[in-house]
Amino acid sequence: MANWRQVLRGFIPGRSGGGCHGDGSRRKNNGLRKVGIVGNPNVGKSVIFNKLTGAYVTVSNYPGTTVNVSRGKAKMGGREVEIVDTPGMYSLLPITDEERVARLILFEEKPEVILHVVDAKNLERMLPMTFQFIEAGLPIILDLNMMDEAAAAGMEIDIGKLAEQLGVPVVATVATTGRGMDALRRELIEYAGDRASGMINPWNRR
Ligand SMILES: Nc1nc2c(ncn2[C@@H]2O[C@H](COP(=O)(O)OP(=O)(O)OP(=O)(O)O)[C@@H](O)[C@H]2O)c(=O)[nH]1
Ligand SMILES: [Mg+2]
């Protein structure tokens, strides 16, 4: 696999992406029950969580800790899906209690899909963690959030090429305005559908 520096060189600066990376052969969802939202602190995870879940939210301490975890329900692909908003983390190797809880949610609760939210204008700082998730065999979708700020900074990101080079689905959002959220929902449903149909089974890849 290319490392993240090679990937960065390959797609940025580049043409504006069309946001499309699929091969059109995806099947409908059968297996989406839980989505975990992960990423660095302050990238927009909770805004995305709130947009996905609406009103049905509970906040509680993760068992045995004082770390708050929000859980909510969303209707996706005709079924109810649990969405978990994890505390911000800088690495899969936990240092803080928050990071330990985020890691536990990933590896113990095994969500069918893990939404890795990053700040699109700071990809260089964010992609190393994407690589950690990929190398750990986690079923991630990469969400380039804060695309408004990336655009304002004059950045153009070739989303299709990024998805191709990483080998994972990539979506682009502006969580605060809701831009890209419908495409994100579709991606969550389709990706889980692929896994349920056996096309992708990252949990068995290790
Ligand atoms: N301009 C812009 N601001 C955003 C966007 N998404 C989130 N924000 C803002 O970014 C800040 C952080 O958002 P949160 O959702 O709290 O971030 P978080 O990832 O949950 O942060 P932690 O819980 O601390 O890990 C808030 O002020 C949001 O309003 C976006 O797409 N564009
Ligand atoms: Mg948050």
C-alpha cells in the first residue's frame, strides 16, 4: 500500500473531484446496525452525529469510566441504526481515557461501518490516522468535513482519486449546513450492504 505522503502527493493539488468512486455494482443494505463516528477532536463529529440522529439521543458514561458517549438512532435503508459519537482521538494507541473509550467502541462494539471524520483543510495531519484504521482492518468511510473552509483556503481536493488510492469510500461534507449529508447517508447504507453481501468483510481481513 502507498503511504499517506505518496497519496497526498498524488491527489492534491488536483482537479475538483466529482465525489464518485463506486463501481456501480453495490448491493442494497442488509446489515447496517451500528455506525461509529471517530476522528480527531474538533473536526465536526458531533455536528454530524446530531444531523444523522435528530432527537433520539442518550448520553451516558462509558462503563467503568467517566467519559461521556452519545448514542442515537437513525432511520437508514428502512431500518433503525444506532449511531455512536466517540470522543476525539489522535491515535489508535490510546493515551487518554477518551482515546481508550474510542478504541474500545471500535474494537469491542465492532460497528459495521466506521465513519472517520477529518478536517478537509488539514488532511496532512489527518490522513495518518486514516492509514492506522485501514491497516487495522477497520471498515471505514472517510468523511472530508469542513469542505467550506478548505474551499475558502483555496484547496481543491480530488475526492475520486483519494478514494481510489486509499481503497476506501470518501465523502465530502459541510456538516454545519448539511451539504453532502444525503450522499453520506447513501454511502453508509451501501457500504454496510456490501459487507453484508460478503463483498467486503474487513473484520476478517486481519
Ligand atoms: N465551517 C465549518 N464548521 C464546522 C463544520 N462542521 C463542524 N463545524 C464546527 O466545528 C466545531 C467543532 O464541531 P464538533 O462537532 O463539536 O467537533 P467534534 O469532532 O465533535 O469535537 P470533539 O467532540 O471535541 O472531539 C463547532 O464549532 C462546529 O460548529 C463544517 O463543515 N464547516
Ligand atoms: Mg464531539
